[in-house]
Amino acid sequence: MTATDVINETRAYVIENFLYMRRDPFLADEDLLIRQRVIDSIGVVELVQFIEDRFGVHLENDEITEENIGSLAAIARFVVRKKTVGILDLERERLRLPA
């Protein structure tokens, strides 16, 4: 899964679930979701659930930050980073290498 895939799937989710009442909704990759009132605190919870379910990554409480999920691009960077770390951890375990 590429960053572009994450952005496109997350954009579709956000538009369908949070911007459905807006006429011709547009959401740029770097638009700040909370600051631009796309989502609120409940929306953050829903967005985290979507990210975990759709992309198979777990967000720790301290990872729920604007840096990680503040925009579509931030979400894509976070998901790709978490997936890469997960793959490296699995490979390290398979080869029994120290962390």
C-alpha cells in the first residue's frame, strides 16, 4: 500500500462521513482536519478507528497527535511508517536479530 493509496482511501472516508452535507467538498492532502473544522473530537475517535481497521495499524494514545493524523498527508506518512516498522519487526523476529 502506497502513501497515495492511504490518502485516497482516507479522503473518501472523510468526505463520506464528515463532509457529506457540504456541496462539492474538497480536501487537500495537507488541510488540517481539526483546525479547518472537518472533524471534531468525536471525529478523531472515528478516524482513528477507521485507520486501525482499514490499514491494520494500531495507534497508541500518545500517537494520536496532529503530527500523525492532522491531515491526509500526515495520516499517510504515519501509516506507511508504522507498516514499514511492522515489517522490519517481523523480519527481525524471523531472523532472530536483536532490536
